[in-house]
Amino acid sequence: MSADICAQIFLAAGVPAQKLVMGIAFYAHAMQMRTADNNGLNQKAIKAVRVGGFSYVHDSLVNNRGYVRYWDGRRTRAIPFYAEERYLLHTMMNNQ
């Protein structure tokens, strides 16, 4: 069910719009790639790497550890890649 449909159901039931709050999950997964070739895109993964939520991803990884965003040409979002560890990051909201 979409957020819009859920909001419409609550509004139809008489809940005031200013009382509705939508929570959006943000978490990330990373894969350690076999090589750093092609910035990790279309490479075989060696293992999954636990990453964490938005604050950790934004403050500890993207801004401080050298992740670089790459575009694979088929997607409308950037894919962060950390070449030193060969970590390819996948988030629910990559265009942040």
C-alpha cells in the first residue's frame, strides 16, 4: 500500500491532516566486490558488509571515508563506491 493511499484512508476516517506523520526508513547495505574495476559496478561480490542507518552512512562513510558516487548508466541514482575497501553501497535513498 502506498503512503498516499494510507494517508487518504486516515483522512477519510477523520484524522486531521496536520496529525499525520510519515516515517521513511533509511538504511544501507554494502557488498565487498572482488575488484575495484569499473568502480565496483557489474563486479562479483565477495561478501555482504553491514553498514547501518542514515547518520552512520552520511557522517561516517560518505563524508569521511572517500566514497565516490558513480552512475551505471541504467539507473537514475548514484551508487557510492569506496575503492580502498572495494565496498559498493546500496541504500534505499541513494540520491541523497
